[in-house]
Amino acid sequence: HAASRDAPVAWMREVLAWLEGMVHAPAATGMRCGWDNTCQGLASGRAPAGTINAMDPDACSRERGAVHPDDRAMENEFLRVLWNCVRAGDVERAQACCTMSQQWWRAASLAPAAQAERGQLRRVWKAACRDLARDVTAPSFERAVYAVLSADPAALQAFGSNGEDGIRGVLNSWYDKVY
């Protein structure tokens, strides 16, 4: 009866493959995704209130601040592309987009998802994904990517709020919601 215990898992894998097939992963192209406006505001001393004071990828989370609104809009479009790649089951393409856009830290953060590695390193990586998915200062599409990669029900639930910092706007179709 081992086959009967594996039947639900096999069925779920088929459903997942079907859902991933319902979205087209965008071509791996480089997208401009810099914080130029934030940098100029900081350099000139005319940054809007609440703007981060450092130009590293962790600044928003660490300082509980934001980048310039125009920079955030550009980054959100980039993160939407990554979400569509992950949603289509193509983490390698998401990594390629990151590399082509000179966001090597994001490509590296996605690397374990593309590998069949198991053990302690995988658990540590999944815990980091879970923590980022729960970070309400992170952009919604970034939280969605890492919530899915964490495979942690609590992270998915934490991200699942309907507020501005939650799932609204990320799950655009019925297929996204089922996924």
C-alpha cells in the first residue's frame, strides 16, 4: 500500500506543475533597478522624511525606512518579474534576471532553491526565507517570493494578510491564489 500513500503527493505534484504552467515566465533580461533617486536625495540633503540613510540591500529592513517612491516603483516592477519566474517554477530564470540586473545578492539568495541540496544549510536558508517573508518592511512581491520558497505554512500565513503589506496585488489571478 506504499503506492496509495504516495498517490496524494503525486497528485499534488501534478496540480503544482499545472499551476506553474499557467503562468509565462518572462524572458531573463536585465532591468534597471537602482536607487538613483534615493542616492541623489541623500547626497543633496533633500531626501524625503523616512528615507533610508544607507545604500545597502538591508537598509530598509534595518532602518525601518524606505527608498524614494520612484525607486520603489522601479524595484516593485523588477520583483514582479522575479515573482512570475518563481510562480512559473523557473527559479533559474529568476536568478538570471537578478544577475543581468546586477543584483548578485538576490541571485545568490535564490541559489539554494535551484539546488537539490539537503541538510542543515538548506534548513538555515529556508529559515532566512521565512524571516524575509514575515518582514513587513520588505516589498510585497519580495515577501511573496520568499514565502513560497520557505515552504513554511506560518510564513505563508504571515504574508497572507490583505493589507497593503500583504498579499493584495500579488495574487492577481485565480491560478495565483490556488498556487
